[in-house]
Amino acid sequence: MKISRFAMALIAAVCLSGCDTTSPTIGTPRVASAPVPSQLSFVDINKFDNDLHASLLAHHDLVSVVFYEKVSPNSTPERLQRWLNVVEKTGGKVDVEPPPGELVPRNPFALISLLGGLWNAIKMTTEVKQDSMFLAARGRDAVISLERNREGQVVISKISFKATQP
């Protein structure tokens, strides 16, 4: 019985495709992937977007973003404004939590007017990338928690992305 070269190559390819070519060197343990954190520190680089995306997709009920350097609500980084905008545009709510121990205005619009720059930035951002990365914020509400720094200025202490209840 004569087997053609094509048939021999096909059989060899099938046999070789079953081999594990990604196994570690003998004696080297496999490293399990690290768990995706539910708290991130904000750094204004693309890696932050990738990390937040992974954390939101990990189905944590609460994902918090804390700041190395506290920022004013009126100068929220554009990178975070995009995430907040997607929360709002996909049906979520963006709430502002006043500094601990301070009286909450009876009229919620008074608090919003106090933080007008932040609210306007979220509302007026027209260029929102609706790619799969930012859509990871779908089904979330955002809470912007404020605090007073040593100088008495209101700054953002953290932003939390909470899973909404179905």
C-alpha cells in the first residue's frame, strides 16, 4: 500500500497538534494567575483602563478607585470621566457622597451646583468610546466619595463602581 506525501504530512500534523508545547521546564512550578483586585489606585495611564476593565469583569460587587494624589471634583481626570459617563449613558446613576460629618443639603441640586465642574464634565463629555472596554461599566452605579483635605478643600477620596441589583 502506497501512502502519498500529503497523507503522511497530514498524519504527522495531526499527531503533533496533540503535543503540549507550552509546558514549563521540568522542575518549574506553574504560576497561577493573580486574583483580580477590587480596589485600584488611580494612575493616569492606559494600564489603569485595562486594570479597571478586568476588575469590573471579575464580577466584584464593589470596585473602588482610590487616589495617590487627591483631586478636586472640578478637575476629575478625563480618563475617569469617560468611565463615569459610560455608567450614566448605560442606565446607571452617578451619585456624589459629601465629606463625612458634613450636613447634606436638603436639595440634592445644591450639592450638584457645589460640584458643578464635575457634573458638567460628566454630562457634557460627548466623545465616549463605546468599545468593549468601557462597556464593562454597564450595570453599575458610581459613587464619588468626597472628603476635606488638611487645607479644608473638598477633594475626591475614592470612586466606587457598585453592581446594580437586577
